[in-house]
Amino acid sequence: MRTIAFVWDNFGPMHADRCDAVARHFGKRADIVGIELGSQSATYDWNSEAGQLFRKVTLFPGRPVDGVPTWRRLRAILSACFRSGARDFFLCHYEHPATLFAAIVLRLCGRKVYVMGCSKFDDVKRYLRREIFKSLFYMPYHGGIGSHRRSTEYLEFLGVPAGRIEGGYNTLSLERIRQAAGAPLAPDGAPFVERRFTVIARFVPKKNLPVILQAYRLYRDSVAHPHKLDLLGSGPLESTLRAQVKELGLEDDVFFHGFLQAPEVAHRLAASLALLLPSVEEQFGNVVLEAQAMAVPVILSDNCGARDELIRTGVNGFVVEPDNPKGFAFFMRLLSQDEQLWADMCRASSLFVGKADAVRFAESVERLVEAQ
């Protein structure tokens, strides 16, 4: 039996989904090991997940890994990797020195190492010297798994062999989301008139939430019976956003719910009219996967990597420029006033939702490890 190991800083729900999917896909042909550096995340407040079908190892229990010195992190990663007995390693966070040195050591010891990530060239302004330097961090890898077209193209640009790049990194368990929601897929379930627009995001600058509040004000003032807006998340800009809501006179229409764990997010998406994601920088946009799992249309910015494969304007959602609140408001009004259009978009999600399932990630893993 071959052993395959996956290394992430922290295991959120989707990390466990992917490891479970790989374990289910390989069955008795492989033993799957998930190596988690810290049991807490410095970025997300989600609960660390154990999964059901794979062995999970936590290197630094009860803490995030960000404050751990590089040499301690490296020693712990290598120790866990060699104890796992794996021959194939999939590593995330290529940019951390500990990950780089671990990849180098594993490759020198005859192991196969693959990089995982969702970055794309247009995330931020790029500089030639920096990109050349960054490409050195990708040299130890035999191949990689990206998320979508722009992501896999960026991996190739950085030097990962073109024939050893697969997609499907950002995927999750559709079954988990649907079971947690405990409700039918849209357009069934919650009545159309009771559904709400939903934002699920950290309250940080790159999520561009002030634009959505501007858009919502334009939308609300243009219809007789506006749907409410729910904000799910937390972060340093919360007080600023609350002040903007008050300034725009939206206190009776916009609701803050704080950070919610995955089951509650799924439950609220099941009663949503549409997911809104206006990010100015978004490598992928995992919340789009959750919305797709419940057949909820998505209105998102063209910066979001998820739109490459999952969203088509006029089919199952709309793509808008991130600095265009009038555009967001226009499509919000269109969806909220045309129930038939909304229902058609919900049903059209079935054309794309297969690309969101973690089965796709498992198939990519198999193609890479079997190609040796």
C-alpha cells in the first residue's frame, strides 16, 4: 500500500474534505496522512477538522504555527514526513522557508513532492526580479495542483513542469455542505420573497465590502420591497463597516452575524437569494464553492479565481468589476425582481457544481502520483 501525505498549516473543513476524498478515491490502494502544523489558524476562526478516512497528525497542538521559529517548524515537518512512511508529499505555503527546505530535503531523499496553491498572476502587481526569485522556491517540486486556468498557468510560469500540473485544488465535499444545510437546494426550500443577499468574508480591505454596502444602498432605493443583506464574518474593519451602514441609513436592512462555523454558513446559504463577493484581490473565493453546493447564484468580481470555471454571466450568476457598485446593484435588482430568472440560474448551477467537488482534487492527485 502506498502512503500519500498532505501538509497544511491548519486543517479547515475543506482540507479535511480533500483528504477524505483522496482516501475514498484510492480505497485500499493508499494510506492517506494529513499533517497539520498548528491546530489553530492565525487567519481563520474555523475549528480544526479531523476528517473520517485519513490519519491526521498535528505538530503544534493548541496554537497557530505563525509564531513558531523556522528551524522548529522545519524539524517538525521533516520528522512527521519521514515517520509517515509516505513517498508522495503535497505541500502548501511554498513561500515559507521551512516548507522550501522541507521540499528540498524530501526530494534529495528520493521522495516525490508537489506544490498546492491557488495564486494567479493578476492577484497583485508583479515585478520581474521578484518573480524570478519566487521561481526558485518552486524548483524542488515534481508537479503541482492549482485551482483554475489562471492558477495553473501561473504555476507553469513559475517553472512547475507543464505536463505535471493539475487543477481542482479549491474543492470541497458537496455532500458535507448539503447535509449541514439540512434544506433542499435552491430554488426549492426557503420562499423567494424571504431570501436574503449574503456576504461571507473576512472584514479586511481586499474583500472590498464598502463597495457592496454602496451597491446595496443603490439597490434598496430602486425597488419597492428589497431583500435584506446578511454579513457573515469578522475582522479589523468591522467598526468601519458598521459606521458606513449607519451613515447610509441601512440599519434596518443590513445585519452583522459575526464569524460562523461551516455548518451554520451552509444553513444560511440555503436561505440565500445570492452570494455577493466584490473582492479586489481574491486568489479563488472558497465561499463560491459553498454557494454552488446549495445551487445559489453568485455575483462576484472578475478578480475572483472561482469565476474562471464556476460562474458564467447570465447562466448561474454575474461577473462585475470590483469598483462598480452600480453594476452590482443592477444585477441584485435583476435577480430580486425576476423569480423565474433566479430559479433558472439556480438550476443551471448543476452544469458547474461538479467542478467544485473534492472528487476532482482526488482525481488530480491520482494522475500525478500514477504518472511517476
